[in-house]
Amino acid sequence: MLAQPYRRYIERTDATKNMARFYALAIEPTLFGTPCLTRRWGRIGTFGQAMVHHFDREEDAVRMFLDLLRTKRARGYRPKTYVGRGALA
């Protein structure tokens, strides 16, 4: 069982390069109770591609989660900022 939920959705956009990418990470338990890291990436608005990694220990899954997040942040990915209705009023 996971000690806490691990989920992160980040985006990288650059209008001058027509770039609109997303990267999503989540650690969830499998049916057998072992941790599983799921990665999804692609162009914003599509399902993209997915890759699943299975681990015996939660610590290993969290280590990979944080390493991937650190790498993507260094490449310019940032958490999505949502501006809803009334936010500019």
C-alpha cells in the first residue's frame, strides 16, 4: 500500500516552435499490491504514449518518479496553471 499518492501533470509549450507537450506521472498499486509507475506523454489534446514500470518496493518507484520529474523540469516542463472564469475580473 502506498504511503501517499504520487501524481504529477506537467506541460511544455512554445508558440514560436508550435510546441504543446504534456507529461504525466502516477504511482499506483497493482492488483497484487506492488507499486507501478505509469508515464504518459505526447501532444496536448491527444492520449499520447504510455509506459508502465513495475517495482517490488515503493522506494524504487518514488526514486524513478522524482528522477523523471527532475529531468523534465530541467527541460522546461512546468505544472499547468489554470485561469478559470472570473480570475481576471
